[in-house]
Amino acid sequence: MAKQYRAGELTGNDFKRIRQGLLLTQKQLADLLGYGHKIRISEFERTTNPVPIPLHIQQALLNLRESGGAPGAGKTEGTVRGWSRPGVTGAGR
């Protein structure tokens, strides 16, 4: 049985496992979540001094996992299943 993940409970290791299960690089996930660089994803995943993963980012990753991968046509960078990162132009809600 696959591990059940919940927003608010993801560790950096969980975050990394989900990203790898989606066959996404850190850069690809950073682009999908509206971050300008992969360093933010690396900060979430590292085991030494990790940066806390914001709840809305955890939920966006879980939504991406549930949908089976990257958003389809009509989605823009910074938008994952209706969530858009503030400040990313062109991202619809």
C-alpha cells in the first residue's frame, strides 16, 4: 500500500520522493510552482537545515501527484491545478 501524504505533514524527504515519483527535476518542479530557480526546491528537500515547506506548496505538490503529473494545456508556469503563485504574471486561477 502506498504511503498516504497530507498537506501540513510533508517532510523534505516526502517532498523529494513525490517529486521523483512524478519524474520531475528540481528545476521542472520549481517552474511549475512559480519559483525562478531550483534552489528553493533543494532547500525544501535537504536534510541539513531544511527550509519549512509552505502549506500551499505542499498542497500544490499533492494536487500535482493526484492529477498524475504536470498540468495540461491551458496551464501556465506558476499554476498547478488552479493555484497560482502570487507575482507570476499570466497565471490564471
